[in-house]
Amino acid sequence: MPELPEVETVRRYLQNHLPGKSIQKIEIFLPRLIKNATPQQFAAALENKKIKSVERRGKYLFLHMDGSQSLLIHLRMTGRLTYEEENSSVLPRFSRIIFQLTQGRMLYGDVRTLGCLWLIPSVGLTGVKGCDTLGPDGTSPNFTAVYLRQKLKNNTRTIKSFLLDQTNVAGLGNIYVDEALFAAQIIPLRRCNRIGNKTTVRLHDAIVRVLEEGIMYGGTTIRDFINGSGKEGKNQHNLCVYGREGRPCPVCGTEIVYIKVAGRGTHYCPQCQK
DNA sequence: CAGGCCCTGCTT
DNA sequence: AAGCAGGGCCTG
């Protein structure tokens, strides 16, 4: 559920608090979350290393370390990354990994344990499948209407499945895809190559707008998302279609429809979106 | 391209 | 007790 705006919200908090602090000790309660190292290797590579910066590409978070190896994290559905300035004696439910820092601690929590952590080289490609093949971030200047038009032109897939594919645009997930398609007045089932120039520009603008709005409001909390300080986002109040099936379209009042597209729950207004 | 898998808490 | 939530990867 964390998509670009949620991951960016977490990143900003961590970037404000972590750089300059060192990881003293790592406690791993669920080793299988670490995908390319044993818990021993993982701890050995990161303990006593200083955190230099926290960066993001798509939905991936990078903790760049002062050392040859850094940390890559994907929160998937229910992953949470929080920083506590003062060590509390209480550990939040579903805490899976504790990063004890020189001041405070960072917790990786995950109810459904689908998240992933990797050790990666501090420079160059990550070697992590999916991460090295990301398309431009939806919020990046490299993501232009011209680029989008080029990608859509000869593609026969539905626009929803296209936008969920991170090699086309990085950072969109189920919520923001539905919201962007509503804002662009495109029905999720529309074939990419049946979207014209003018509509492509509208879609590009809509994608950028919903992502930036999501960041501005600190992410969308439907059930699980919390930011780096453990608080909920506020963007759920801005949603027009996601999770609103059966309720009136905010523009025309028609009932929002729920269908499955590309295996995902999909929400749209049958009146506004064509 | 569709469907299964992972995984657990919450809803029906 | 079954169904649902879905990101990313894998298989048929």
C-alpha cells in the first residue's frame, strides 16, 4: 500500500533524523525479510556504520551508509519504518527488525511480512531485480508527456496495468493509479494505444498532480500506513474514487463502480471516465 | 496475458 | 470459515 507519496513521506522524516547517526546493533526477529544475506552478514555489514543519507527511487528506500555496503528497503503492503528518538521500553506490535542507533532507534515493522530488505553495493547498480529497471519517477522531470506518449503509442495493454508496471513509471500503486485515471477522465480498461495526444497530456498532468498532492498531505492511510514518526497521513480525505464504490462521484454524482482490472480492485466513475 | 503465490489481520 | 487487501515476481 505504501506508494511513492507514502515512501517519500517516510523518507523525508528519516532524512531529517538519521544522517550522522551510526547503527550500533541490529536485532532481527524475522530473517526471511532479508533477501540476499544471512542475518549475520547483514548485521556485520551495517553495524558500526554511519548513515549518510536516505534516498528514494519509486517505492524503494535507500539508506546510504558510510561504507562499501548500503541498505535497500521495499515496504510492499504493510511495511513500516519509524524512528524513535528515545528508546521506549515498549516495542510496537509487529516489529520485525530493530536498528539500534547511536541516538534512538529505527524500527522495521510489518504485519504481513511481505516487505524486503537487501544489502546493496554503496555505488552502482543494486543488483536487485526490479530496482535497476525502474522507469522515471512520476514526480521526476524525466517523466514527461512526450515520454508517456512514446510508451503508450504501440502498447495494447490496458492503461491500468501499464501504469502499475514500474518499468514504465515508478511509484504508482493501486490507489494513485485509480485517482490519476479519474482525474484524467480515462476508464481504467482503456487500451494504451487508444489514448490520444491530448488525453496523454491530461494523464501526465494527473499523475504528477495526484502524486504531489499525496506527498503534500503526508500520504494516504487506508489501514496500515504510518509515517516515520508513527502518525497517519491525511490524503485519504482527498480521494475521489479509491475505496468509494457505491458512493457518489464528487464531480457528477454518479455511483462509483468497482471492478477487477489486472487482478486489482479498481474504482472509477462510469460517467466521467471514458 | 491471466492467475497464483507470498502473508496476516480484519470483515463478511 | 472463507474472503479480501495487493506489490512484485513467477509460472502456464
